Amino acid sequence: MRKFTLALAILGTTLVPALYTAPAHAQATRTWVSGVGDDANPCSRTAPCKTFAGAISKTASPGEINCLDPGGFGAVTITKSITIDCRYTSNGGVLVAGTNAIVIAATATDKVQLIGHDFEGVGTGVDAVKVNSALEVIIDDCIIRDFATNGVEVTNSVANSRVVIKNSLILNNGTSGNVNTGGVNVASSAATVVEITDSLLEHNQNYGIRTNTGNDTVALIRSVVSDALVITGGNVISFGPSNVIGGATNPSATVLWK
């Protein structure tokens, strides 16, 4: 009897681990990245990830990724509503060569915020922020420089969408020298409003801002565009007397000054 009881006990201790399955980890609404993090971590405050790409898969929509300290957190493709906020971190952002820094390919209801980023393209990075699809994208308090194609490329396919660039510097982009390169290029396939507020666009190749389709509108508010303003479609609307626009212009559509 004692041998039978012992056998049952041994069998029980063997079966219990086999039958038990650990619960899957739920995505967090807020995650963290650090220059000394590890993407194998859960991206918590005390165990941060290394890259935005590592953190975004562990962040629920519409959640938030925060930067703990300075670092280059790598390129990422965003496919959902999310905020990536580095505003309280000096020199937190993305440094890339030969590729895009951030590509936004979200749904028609998604909203994305990029706050406090330092984007560096070292002369060969393609676009700093490429907006393929999203309902709303806000680029706030960012420095965007040294990208080969454009600082911001808007090819949004979502109707009646909005891209806001505010409190930002867009400098020395279009380094490839191609005629289709510069600061902000707006060429969406849907009606997109691009609002540029309290920002400086300077030393960009070919243009500071270019609009390409009749569906798009660029609104300038208290901003300086020292490079060319090229309008081959759509409209550029300037609000207030504090805008400064320099360089040659090539308008073939209405420019409204209010």
C-alpha cells in the first residue's frame, strides 16, 4: 500500500507541471526604452527595452512608449495608435543610415504622436518620418536633420487626415541632391491637412515645403521657411504676419495669405 501511495505521489508531481500552462503576458499600456536596455525585457520601468521596435510589440494600443535616458532607439514601423515620448530625455530618438527612421502604416482610425525626438539621418537615411496611413500624426518638439530624401514625407492614403508639425526644426534634408528631396513633401492620395506651427525649416535641398496633389492643404502658423516653397498642387495657407517664407517659389495653385 505504501509503495502504491508513493507511486501516485510521484505521478502527481510529474503531471502537474505538464498540465500547467503559464499565462501569456498582456501588453502594457505604458512601456520604456533605455540606451542600456534589452529587448528581451518586458519593457517595464525597471526592466526597459533597447529599441522602439522591441517595445512597440509589448505596448497596447493606444499606449505610450517613454525614453528613460539618451540613446538611439532604432527604426520602427508603427501600425497602431501610439505615443512615443522622449521629451524629458536629452538626445533620445533615432539615428539611421540607408533606411527610414519611422514609417507610419496604421489604420484609418489610428492616431500617432512623436514627441521630443532627435532624428539624425547621417546623410543617407531615407525619410525621418514617412506617413503612409493614419487618421492623425503629431510631430512635436522634434529635430529632423541630414536625411537623404525628406525630413517628413506625407503620402497618406486616409481621407480627411491630419499631420501636425509643431515646435520643430527641420534642417539640412535632401542630401542626396535629387530634385524630389527636401524638408516636408506632401503628396497624399487623399485629402490631408498638414499644419506647421512654430517651426523652422532651413537649409533643406530644393524646397522647405512641397505640395504635389490638389487634395492637400498646408497651413503655416508662426513658422519660418527659409527654403523654397514649391506648389505643384494643393494649397498653402499662411495664418498671421509672423510667417517668413524665403527662396524661390513655383506656384501653380492658389496661395492664400491671411
